[in-house]
Amino acid sequence: MLVETGDQAEMRTWLRRLQETGVDESMIRIDTLCGRLELPTAYRLSRFVTNPARESGHEGADR
């Protein structure tokens, strides 16, 4: 996960930055966590990683 925010404009800014750096759009995931009275709506922006152990430098890491 790259960012979780309740601000839709912030999520769009992150998305635009990823696109500007050349990240393949098919590798981007946006989840909308619908809000309720106790919890406001939140947006999660994630990028698919083919081999998280290699990119994080941790073998066996679950991400």
C-alpha cells in the first residue's frame, strides 16, 4: 500500500504522480472503503509488486 487517505484530492495527486513516473496503470489499485457514521470514507492506493521479497530486501515478507 502506498497511501491511505480520506481526502480524494490527495489520492488523485498520488495517482497522477505515479502515472507521471511511468508506472503502468494496470499495476495500480484503488480501493474505496465506504464510510459509516463512526468511520469516514477512505481511499487506498496500492501498486502491484511481482516479487515483494526482492523489492523490500526481506525474504518471506508478506505484503
